Amino acid sequence: MQCAPSQGTDASLGAGWAALGWAKNMEQLLRTISQAVDDAGNALPPDDARDYRKSYKALLKKAEVECPPPDPLIRVPLIRLIRPP
């Protein structure tokens, strides 16, 4: 499964990005955090920072479930892709 569309914009990809709910949620969270930091004078209160960190880590876990990393046992060394043995 391809986890992220390889080209185009969010609007042009339509359903491709819709399948990546965690990615849209991450974008929204990062924008919210950025605005909160700006509003707080470039330093979040510790409780707010902790809450945002928890949300961020939860989204990372969701992303790993929806889009797991490749199995390292079936990776092909890059050199073999470039030059035949």
C-alpha cells in the first residue's frame, strides 16, 4: 500500500488524501500548536505543552498503524537497484 500520494496537491488528490486521516489530523494539530505558541509569546505553559505532546504522540501511533514502515527483512539494498550484481 502506498501511504502518501506522490504528486499533486491536496485538492487535486481528493480521495488519496482522504485515506490519510492521520495526516490531515497531524497538519491540523501542528497548525494549532503553532498558533498557540504564537499566542503565548513563543513559549507554551508546561501543561499545554504536555497536552500537545500527548496528542502528537497519539497521532504518530495512529500513523504507524495506518502506514507501517516497510519490513526490513524484505528491503533490497539500494546498490542492487542501481547496478546489477
